[in-house]
Amino acid sequence: MLDTVWRAVAIGIGATVFMDVWAFILNKAIGQPLPNWGMVGRWVWHLPEKVFHDDIGKAAPYTHEKALGWVFHYLVGILYGVVLVALAGAGWLANPTFLPAFILGIVTVGAGWFLLAPGLGAGWAASKTPDPMKVRALNLIAHTVFALGMFSTALLIR
């Protein structure tokens, strides 16, 4: 059982690293801005008092918001790794397939669209951004990369 939990945690971490490397590649290749984990950390810091903000940038800053944002980012990735193993079953660890990881990766876009984006002030599914369709497409691609990361990490540690 403990081995299954550790492997699920590793899958979440590996997938999150894949997603971060993808963001770095997009930044260097086409100038896509890197995610602002500081604003995510500020949002997490203010969660006890408010979930949805008009503009998280106007909320009171927190000294360690960037570190908190990064920690939150990886904790969410770990949670998704655990959810994948819980839903797909421990047998999936012995013989990983891409489909369960892909389905979960796409489903998790919903957390970004309907919790994080409005929480930061970007509106539902990034509707308040200058180019919502571009943001949505990039989100779907990033979560597909995350799914590839879950699958690849599972293959690596099986």
C-alpha cells in the first residue's frame, strides 16, 4: 500500500515537472509568458477570506507568495497523481496506459477554468483575458502534456 502511495506521489511530481518544462519551452520558443506562481500563492493565501477576486493583483501581497504558489502547484500535481492511481487502480501501475491519464488530465482543466481563473480575476474559463480561446487552447495542451507526464512517469517507475 505504501509503495502504491509513493508511486502515485512520484507520478504527480513527474507530471508537474513535464508541465513546467513545457511552459519553459513555450517561453523560449514563442515568448509565451511563464505562469505567475506568485499570484497563485497570493490567491492561496487569501482563500480563507475570499475565493473569487476581481483582480488578485490588487489583493494584499504576501511575503512568500511565490514560494507558496510553487508549493501549491506541486501539491495539486501530487493530488492528481494520487487521484489517477485511486481511480485507475493499483493494477494500472504495473501496466500503465495513456487513456486514464489523458482523461484525468483533460478533466483537471476544469479546476483551472472554474476555480483558479475566476479566483485570480481572469473570469470563468479565462473569459476576461484578452484572448480567452488562446488561453483555453494552451490550457488544454498543457494538461495533455501533464497527462503525458503522468503516463511517462508511471512507465518509468513501474
